[in-house]
Amino acid sequence: MNGYEFSSNGDKAFFWETGGSETLNIRQACAVESLALHNPNITAYMLFSQGRVNSDSITLRTLTENYRNIRLIGINMDHYLAGSPLEHWYKFTDWRKGPYNISHFSDGLRFATLSKYGGYYFDLDIIHVRPVTYYRNFIATEDGLSASAGAIHADYGHPTMQMAINDFSVNYRPDVWAHNGPALLDRVLTKWCGVDRLPDANYLKCRGFSVLPKASFYPVHYPMWREFFDQRGPNDTVNPDWLTTEVIGVHFWNKMSYEEPVFRNSTQYYTQLARTHCPATFSIAPDIF
């Protein structure tokens, strides 16, 4: 992967926009801002896979005017993947025809990026609520049983990400949504840790790699995603019982919730979290977003 040097003093975090947009919507911008807000020593790289960035859009301008640790970069994919294990997959297979092509493209890019540069990767539907830099070399579980690919850290050169990108290119399946992301991490981590199933993994067996509990990024499991958007009583501003000190970030299951409206002047949990943890983005949000 040529031509991109993500150099920074301190840690790096990566987000990917893989749907073809040149900007971010309010919820995506909130995810990036919340990371930058709570982790001023992390440089947050917002990467756009179609190569162009509309840095004058209101969301992107709001991010860069308020945070010195956010970078916006349009990526030329042919250059970015040149020489990587994904180059042949990207250029010469028919992955674009698969039913989950954008999701799988995103899966591949997070592993390619971390295998090349190291650092953090986060999905664009996580609101960060406290610093993440105490945690290194981890994935998180969403249910206590299986891996999730939405929040990952790997030090530069860590073997797990090389294993991940190799597995992706060798075992790619276009027809199964989780095969090239969460299930891939299950395969890699059970092998790395020498266990039959992920719940048996621990820090010692995994040689310093961690499987964080579901509360760390997935305090609400996906069947309950509507809880984030329920309207509650006008005076009900009490924090939810799942928002414990274990929570680093809150994943909102955008795959299911993206059409659910957020009301700016509401008691929805999403609104409460956004108002606190991405204040600049929230200040430009419309009444419904």
C-alpha cells in the first residue's frame, strides 16, 4: 500500500466511508467528533474510499474547525491497496456483485489499514463516551460469545492483523454477511489464542491481546436497538442503567437503525449522548436527523 503516510505523534485512529459519499451525515460526524473529543492525543483519520472529500460541507467543516486532531483524506484505492494481499481481490474478483459488497469492502479495508499502519479502527455508528487509549491490542465482543469488527486496536506490525488480511483474501465469501468481518476475527483470534471458542480466550492465552466484554462498545445488543430512539417522559433525563463505567463507546447498530429519526429536542438516549459527546456536531444538527 503506497503513497499514504499516517504519521502522528501518539496514537492513530481510522474511520472509513465506503458508501461512495464525499462527506458525512450528522450521526457519522458525531462518531468522529466524540473520539477526537475524548482522545485529544489520538489523530483521527477520516478516510473516504472514492478519493474525493467535500471539505466545505457543513459537517466536515465543523469537525476540522473545532478539532486539530481530525484529518480528512480521500483515498485512491488502486494506490492504497497496491502490493497488499487485497490487491487481487479488489481488482480482479467480482466482489462488487455480492449482496453485502459495501459491508465487505469496509471489512477488508479495516484489516488492510491496521495490518499496514497499526492503530485503532472504529465504525461510524459509535459514540465514544470516555477515553480509549488505556486499551490496546483488542477486539470487542457484542454478545459475550462472538467477535465484533466495529472496534479494534492492533499495534503496528501485530501478527493478528496480518492473519486477518490473509484470511480475508484466501477465504472470502460474498454470500455471507459476517464471514469476512466478525466471523473472520473469530477464526483469527481462536487460532492466535489457541482456544476452540472465543469465550475461552484470555489475556494470557492470547499473548497480550484482549477480547473486551460486550459492555465496552455494545452495551445494548442489536435486538434492543430501538431503546436508543424511544421517546421518554419530558423530565426523564436519568442515565440508562446500561451506561456503566465499563462503557467506552456506544454502538448504535446503524445497519438497522439508520432510518429511525433522532429529534434534537428530545429525551431519546441517542440525543442525550450526542448533546454531551459531540457538541459541535450537535450544534449544527437539524431538528430531525
